[in-house]
Amino acid sequence: MRRICTHIAVACLLAAGSASLYASSHREAPGITKTPKLDGTDFYMFRSYEPGRADFVTLLANYIPLQDTYGGPNFFTLDPDGLYEIHIDNDGDAREDITFQFRFTNTFRNLAIPVGDRFVGVPLVNVGTIGPNADQNDNLNVVETYTLDIVRGDRRSGRREAITNAADGSRTFRKPVDRIGDKSILGNDPAKYAEYADNHIYNVNIPGCAPGRVFVGQRREGFVVDLAEAFDLINLNPLGPVDAKPNPLADKNVTTMALEVPISCLVTNDPVIGGWMTASSGKKRSDDRDPRFTQVSRLGHPLVNELVIGLKDKDRFNASEPKHDARFADYVTHPTLPVLIEALFGVTAPATPRQDLVSVFLTGLPGLNQPKHVVPAEELRLNTRIAPVPPAAQNPLGAVAGDAAGFPNGRRPGDDVVDVALRAVEGILLSSNPATFPPLTDGAFVSATVAYTPEGELTSDPALRLFRDSFPYLTTPLSGSPVPTHQ
């Protein structure tokens, strides 16, 4: 393992750099700002590091960015007219071979209370306490459920089969209500929401595979970056300490669709898989046939559309598929970000065209995660033969620092994609002595065990860890009530 990482460390940096820098994909294109319920923010794909689960791959797809804890009274329901998908390419041909499809239903109960001589519907999502069991929701005014399908072959014309609850054979799953506040969960105890949400983790039967697990629900935002200063013409100190800046996203929540799938279900003749997430919109049809969906969001590697794709093509990229990525090649061969950094900081941008960047970014890295027969395309790639690493031993710089189980070999929640990318985009691959290349940073620290206060300050309080060591890995969302506890 160490020998592999020594040979590919610089290439790993390059792959990350092509994915751009400073923020998770929040509101990254003009069109997606109109449909925040379909806005994909982060995609993670890694071998499960929960004890006893090393034979599984975890897929996390996050949607609906920048959720405030006080974002009521409707909070953050998913779009019943949307189609949320996670795609797997297991032969390197830039086309999906397996797709997991999530569809949501919002049931409005119109709960009413007596007011004088009549019953009147209430304006809130609940009229009393909920949980902690998943079926204890009589007081919930809006109930979210979802179905999950697996499609083999083309996402629209392939063979689609239902994934079902292993406990009772049902194909309908409950999504926990967002964290309204502690008083709304039975027991009025901060720990009760975690129990309530965990009761929505389901063991599932996947046709043609061994069983897996699924969870959909609100989680605490796990992306770490000095967001505001980054967008202010990169108002950072890139040569400063790695932990000098706050994490402004530490007070936000996000909605996660989490799947744990047996490796044997995802691979064929190659241990390397590619993955990406999408969201599409489409109204239900009166003839009860599937609607004609229009893709509006796409994400593989972090940050591609946010700071690599030019403004005029951002909506086009969100609507595209990996098999058509050649049309966006100029943004990779002639990246604008190094030129902007040169103008702002006087650091000479690497010469173009960046053919080396193209080959690494679009094909995976030889000796690490390049498929045997690859068509160049923007996908997050994972070598499923590389063993997972326990949280305390994970290096946030991933393969760059000798931890081949980390980014850009897939992506774990605690991987510091920003710091890796900064070093790459400034040309570490072209350096005559990469070992002495400046350790560039955005100053906001992240690791698998990091903890932040809601105010964005690092803390040693284990109750405020951003990540947990078990599925679904992203932790309990913050609460807006009572103030100022948040936990």
C-alpha cells in the first residue's frame, strides 16, 4: 500500500485539483437556484469503515443546501415530483450500469384542532410530540415516505426492480421529520432525536444481491471550508495554519440519502467503480406512466461545476451525462482558477494545455483507481480492493499522505478535498521537488474525528463531532430549540 501511494501521490493531487476548490456544490449554477429541493451538494463513495462492514460500499448523496436549524414552519421536505438518483459505472465506459432511484411522497394529514364550534387545520408540521419509534407519528402533519428502486442498464430503459424492507417486505420507507426542536420529540431530550432518526435505518433486500442498508433524513452538514472568505476573491491566507479559520457551515444541516451496498453487488470484472449523483424534475402523468424527467443537478467529484465550469455552461453541465463530457474539455485543459489565483496572489499559473490534468481527472489514476478499459469522463472513482481505514487512523489528505483509502480514491466524509485541491491546482505535479511544495490550505480543518461548535470553532467536545463511526456516518442534525444548546 505504501509503495502504491508513493508512486501516485502527485497524481492524486492532480485529480483532486481538477475538481476545484472552495465550497461544496451549493447553489453552483443559475438554474439550480430555482429548485433548491433538487440541489445536490456533496457525493461520497467509500468502503464502509464501520466495524464488521468492510465488504460494503457506502454511498451518500446530499441535497438541499444551507439548511438553517430554524427553517420552519415547513422545514426541508424533498420534491415529490423529483427523481433522485445515484449512478454506478462498473466497466469504465462512462455510462451507468446500476442506478439507485429514490422517489418521495409527502402526505398532508390536515390535522385540525377545535376552535370554538369547529375544527380548524393547524399551520405547523406537528401538533404534539413525535417518536422515538418510527411509527409514532400520529402528531405529525406532514409525513414523508419514499420508494427505492435498482435499475440495471440505462437509467430510463433498463430493468427496474423494487428494493424492499427486509423486516416486512414493504417497498415504502419512512423519512424522519427534520429536527424541529427537542420539545417536539417525545421525552424533550436532545438524545431522543438521534434515537428517533436511527429508527429510520432500514435493512433492505436488493434484488440479485446480498442485503444492504438505507437511510434518508436530515443530517448535520459535514463539508468544512471557510466559505464566505473564499468567495470574496479568495480572501484567505493559503500559507497559514491549517486550523486558523472557522467553519461557517458548522451551523447548517443537509438532507442525506445514504445507501450501504455489498461490494459484490456493484462490481463485475473490475474492482474499480465510478459513481455520481443526479436529480431530475418531472410531473406525474395522468396515464400513470413514468413522467419525462429533466435532469437539473449532477455531481461526481466535489466542486466541478462550482469553480471549474464556466458560468454559461453550468446549467448545461448539470443536465449532462458523463458520456458527453468531451464538450467541457476546455475547462480542464485551460482551467481559469490558476489564472485568477495568479492575478490575486502573484503565483504563476501552470502552463496550458493541461493534458496531464485531463488524463488523470477523467480516467482515474494508474495503479490506484483507473478502470481497466476506461472512457474519459467525470466520475468519482473507487478501487473497492483497497481496505478501509478506521476513523482515528484516517489521514484527511487521503492518498496524498499515503492513505490510499481516501480521496481521490472515492471520498470519505473526513477527507480534506479543499486542501488537496489547492496544492494541485497550483502545479505540484509540475514541481521538480513535490515533497517541498507549499502545504496550501483554506485554514478550515477537517478530519474523520473533528468536532465543531455551531459557531464554527474547533472543540474537543465529542458530542459535537461532525461525523460518526457508523452508518450513515453523517451525524445528528443540529436543533434550533432550545437556544443555545443546538446539540
